[in-house]
Amino acid sequence: MSLTRRERREKVRRDTGTQTQVWRQLPKRLVSLTMAVLVASAITFAVMRYYYSGFVPPSAQRVTTVHDGLTLGRLLEMTPWELERVDLAEMNLLCAKGLPGMADFDMKASLALLAQWTDRVDTETRRNWHRYKDNPAEYHHSEIEYRMGMLVTVLQQDFGVHYNPDLISFSQPGQRGPEIEKAFYGNPGNVFLTEILSARRAGTCASMPVLYAAVARRLGYPVTLSNAKEHLFVRWNRPGLSHVNIEGAGRGFTMRGDDDFKKWPYTITDTELQAGQYLQSLTPSEELGVFLFTRGGVLLHHHQPAGALEAFAQAARLWPKGREWRAGIALAAMQLAPREFQMAQPINLPSGNPVHAEAGRTLQPPGLFAPNVPSPFSQMPSPSLPQPATFPSSPALREMEFINQLSRPNR
């Protein structure tokens, strides 16, 4: 049915009015939608802020933060209980402080960097937790393997921590001599955390296990250092259960049993095991003793026998089951008074050996080589003897008796 002209005009007017109303209402709808999005965003932000308001990164959770004014001397005055509250990395760095070549070392900056690394390890461990939960068989159903594997992986891959390539060439079977000792002790950073926390990120098995243990403790993991013959590694202690040994000084990491370390890197005898010299979970006091022994080795290499003797004597007090410090005491005495040392009557050290015999032993710091490569520990070189007039003319026996007293543990 056709519409008249008037009806058609009315229809156009009605249709135009409807379209106009739609366009007029559109801005209002956009404003309403925008307001709804903003309100939802504000609610989400408020909820997330409330949820994360209680989150504190591991670096801020630590009880043992950097101790302002703490010195090595104060550290040596602490009781075993007090030493338990000192951060392992801080303890290690304090033993490196004042050594040759450490003048520009910034301890606070190094510990701050370590705190950042710890936070990153914590974040990645949490973020990838589903990998362990979804497929625990990949980690041999071991949460320890997952956590320590993530820790080592983040430090090595994300931050570039690695074994010092300049020292690998010295890690060959049977290598001994002054060039080996110079390679490691010439730069104290090779045996302390200072080099691994520098831009080089290079360490040895005297420093890499310390790094892993320091980060693990900051995350609340129950780990300690332990020692095989001429080697350090990390141990995860499980009360009432067997412990787990973590080897991470090479690329990646492996989990090894005590039987492996009895044979590698050097054979440990049953007598040495019964004496508690090796494969023990070191206490904080003993860990400090290990660091002091290493400090003594550096000082001895740089011809500072008085400081070396003091470090070895403190190592003997804190780590009486260790035997490495005995050779260090003898070698320091030989540098201090070579003429008197040669003329002195033999005086036995606690090892039962005369001090002259101990001076001929190898001074072997606990851990300087990459896994799967024989140790490069060196025989300490015979010291260059100064002119006789530069040494005191005090009786040699008094000097030897003094050294003998210093070397007695638990004095």
C-alpha cells in the first residue's frame, strides 16, 4: 500500500528523531563504560596493594644484616652462639679485608649485590615452582635438588658466576710448585668472595661453595659448608635423615654422596674420617677457621709471616680438627726466623710431628680447583732468607715454644 506524501514526511521525521536520540545517548554510554573500567581498575589495584603489602624480599627479611663497625677482631671475640648470627658472606669478606690488593674493596656494596642476587634466586624459585609440582620425577622427587639446582642455575646463567678460566690451566694432575701457589694466592680474590662479587664473577671451589651457602642461608635453607680432602662443598642437613651434598664449583651442579668424596678429589683414610678431619658439617666457628687458614696462606705468600702466624693460630683454635693449619704455622715460623728455625731443637706440634717436619708438608687450602679436574694445590716454596742481621737474636727454643703454644687447639 503506497503512502501519501504527508505520511512519508511523517515517517522520515520519526526515523530521523530515533537516530538522533541514539547518537545523543552514545557519549553517555561511553562515559559510563569508562567509569566502570576505572572503578574496576581501582578496586583491583587496592586489592593487589593490600595483598602484597606484607611481602618483604629475602634481603629485607634477614636478621643478620651488615653489622656496622664489625671487624675481624670483634669477630674473633664472639662466642660460637654469636657467630651463628653472623652472615656467612660477611664473615668471609671480613677475613679478606686488609689483605694485599684489597684496598679498593667495598664490603657494603658487595653484600648489597649479594642481597640482589638472593632476591632474584627467590623470585625464580617461586616462579618456577610449578615445574617441580607438575613433574617431580624430573628432579628425582627431591625438593632439595630443585631448590639448589635453581639457585646454582640463576647464579651461573643469570649473573655469570663461573670458575676462573685463568686458573683452569693450573688444574692438571700432579702440578705443584711456586707458579701454582702464585696463581691462586697472588690475588686474594681467587680464594675469597671478593672476585666472584666483582665484575669478573670468577671464583674457585674456595669461594663458589661459600657463595652458594651464603645465598641458601639467606633463603632459610639448612645448609653448611663441608670439606673433602683439599675441597669445599655445600651440605644440606636434614635432622633425623641423611644429609645431601651439593657440588657446584663447575658448570651446573651435582648431588654426591659421602662415598664419592671419600675417593675424590683425593682418597680419605678411615683414620682421617674417625678423627673428624673431613666430611663433617662445619659449624660457624669451624667455617671461620677455614677462612682464617686461607687468610694465613695469602699473607704467607705475600711474605707477611707475622700476620700469617696469627691467622693460622686462630684457625687452630676455631678449627682444631683441621690439620692444614699445622703446616702453615711451621712455614710462617720459618719465614719469621729462618736461622733460628734451622738451629732449633725439634718441638712437636699437636699432630705429633716435629715442627721441622710440618714445614716440609704441603700447605693445601681447602678448595681451589674445578670439579672433575685434579687439584692444583701447591707445595709452598722455600722462603727467600733475609740477611741474618734483620732477625732478632732471641733464643730459637723460645720462638719454637711460642709457636707450639699457639698451635694448641682449645687453649
